[in-house]
Amino acid sequence: MSRSSRFERLVLLNAFAATHAMWTLVTNDTGPSARSVHAAAWDNIGQRFWIHAGCGKELQKDLWTFDLGNDSWNLLPDNGWAPSKREDHVAVWDSGRQALWVHGGFDGTNFFKDLWKYSSNIWTLVADSLAFGPGARANHVAVWDASSSALWIHGGYDGVLHDDLWKFDSQAGSWISISVSKVPSARAYHVAAWDEANSDIWIHGGFDGGAWDPSGLALWIHGGFDGIARRDVWRLNTLTSRWELLLDNGRISSSFAPSARAYHAAAWDDTNAAIWIHAGYDGRLCRDLWNFDTVTETWHWVSDRGPSARAYHVAAWDPMNLALWIHGGKDGVPRRDLWRFDSLSSSWSLIHQVDEYGPSRRYDHVGAWDTSSMSLWVHGGYEGNMLRDLWRFTVPTTTTFASTGTLTTMALTFSLRSPEDSTALSVICLLGLELMIQSIQASLDEFQDTHTAAFFMINAFEERG
């Protein structure tokens, strides 16, 4: 895929149908306290969003669910028996048992290795600190393999970086160390994706989270940090327990691949069996968009336009419309813009940048796409203070996004709903001048301020400790 033939246009004008896409403030001063570095999981069957522990003004140990059916938070009981306060741990959802699994983490002094399961309003300590299994750690990646009812974890940090891979067989109730001769370097904050159809795990680069591919029994991992940023792509076949290095071994050209980076965002495209990665930090802030085809094992450069160079943002994949959503992050300052990349028309659309409406500027937040309601969910994060608000951006099925660069004055309706006032507040904004400003800003974004990048890197390490 050449830079000149595809993915060239930055779309500044969005055309909305009679019903409008809009942000809705779902909760603000109810539910979990403001926090970050917490664990989250999604229950697709029950349409519930799970939040566990994390850190705000202090460390937490509480467990919450958000029920999409009635737009309400629920604090779940622990009956005096629950995981201790922690942050930077992992959580996955087991749809077969309707259970939440939680592993590891850090409390500011101690790293943890305990494994917990929450089901039927009861916490169960499945494996304690004395049990055989992976050592204590935080900032690792985890995925759930529904076909074998197994939890997979990789890497992490406990004062030193780890390169080990473990599988917890929930049917046997025991950890299994997956020992192979050739493994990715020790790392944390990397991204992962699961390919169920091929029983593969893929990993790649960066200080980031994980993504699950329900189509085929595999985890993909990209990049990461092991003292330096990484750009390698690894695939683990869980049936043979073999790691395969695809980048830097001649099978994938290292000259045509994303740079070594961290703090980027990633999403899994099940339809095309592909991994999407966006932006991040490689010594300077990045703004490029890449697609990795796991079938042909080929990287495709997609775009270096659209959102400004940034990191600590969220990405979510809309499988119905084959579109990537990007929200917030940090490009020297926290951002609040919402972008959509249409993979069919190869175009970026700036969906939301009106200052008065929608989530405030933030980074290090969490986000997820809900196909059933065609909604992007965004929760928490940091903007100088910890945030606790939950927002939903709903995209009506009749909404279209015009792939045109013409600056035209048009009206756009946003609705804001607060917990105290259920009456929608609608505001009509004339966007002709704003679109011109955005066009100028897009050109300015081409320039990378090296001082800003250096300042960002210092802040990143200070914030991560």
C-alpha cells in the first residue's frame, strides 16, 4: 500500500443526517470515585462495564459495574473478603462462568501475584502468593481464551521487567508455565491482541493495554519497553506454545514498519484479521496510523494526517462500519477531540471539537465500543486532576460522515444530559469559521516541537514513577 494511493485525505467536514451523533454525560458525581490505573472489563452478554480498584486521591479496592440497561452504577459487595487495594493490575471477563478474573498489581510498596475470581457476588482467592505460578508483577497484559477457559498473561514489571508467559487453566485450577527457547524481550506496557481462529497471541511495542480478537485462538503482541522502546511483532500459537518473531527476522521488512514506540493505542479488526495502531511516543510524539494484516503478515502505512501527534489516548474499533475511533490523549497538553477513521473511504473525520460540550480534556482514560448501541464509552482519566465522569457518544445508524475537504458553513447539534437535569440542552453551532481554524491547525500540527516532545517524555516518566 503506497502513501500516494490510499489514506491521503483529512476530512474536516462532517455531514450528519436528520438524527445527530452526540455526547451524553451519563454519570458525573455518582459511581466510582475519580481514579486511573484501574482495571476494566466488558460483559457483552449482560451489557455491563466492570471497574476494579485503581488510584485517585488514594488507592482503592472497590468493585463497580455500570448497567447499560438502566444507565446506573452499582457498587458490588465484597462481604469482607476481596483483593487488597491495588493499581496497574489486569482484569478479564469470563463469559462462560459470568466471572471477573483479577491478577497482580501494585500498592505503592508491594507487587502482587494473587489471582482472584468474582462471581455470584462472591470473591474467591483462586491462587494466593504461595501458590505455584507467575511471580508478582504489574503493568502486564492479559487475555481470556474462551475456547479453553484459560487466562493468559505476559510480561510485566516488579522492579525488573519480565519476559515470561503463563496460562491459568481454570478447569484444572492450576498455572502452567509456557517455556520456549525463543521469546520476546522482557517488557511492560505493551499491546496485545488475541486471534481465536488461529490460536495465536500477537504482541507489539509500547506502554499500553491489550486487545482481544475473538475470531481465533491467538495472541498478538507489538512493541513494548525493556529499557528502550521496541517495534517487534510476535505471535504466540497457543496450541503449539511457540513464539514466532515476525519483524526483524526477514519475513517483515523492518524498514517499512512502525517505529519503536510506547504509549500508543491499538485495536483489533476481526473482519480483516488486522491490528490497528495509532500514534504514541518514539523519542518524539507520533501521529501515524498503521494496519498489520495478520494473514499476509504485512504492515501497511495508512495515514499521518488526522489527529495531532499524541499518546495516552484511547482507540476503539467499530466492526459494523469498519471504522477506528480515537479520543483524547496528550500532545504536550491534554486533548478532548474525537476522531473517526473510515477504513472504506480511507478518510479521517473530526467528529467533535466544540469546547462547551462533551468530555473535558483528558488522557490515561479508558474507552470501549458497544456494537449493540453503536456507542463509544469513555470513563475517567487525568487532566491535572483525576476524573470520574462516564460519557457515551452515540452514533445513529442513519448518520453519515462526508468525505470532503470543502469548507462549508453548516449547523451541528450537540445534546448534554446531566444527572441533575434530564432535559437535553441543544445548541446550534455555525462551524464555517471553526472549520477554517481546524484546517489551519491541521497544518500547524505537521510541525513537531522538539522541546514539547522532550517535556512530554520527562513528564511521562515522572507520572509513571
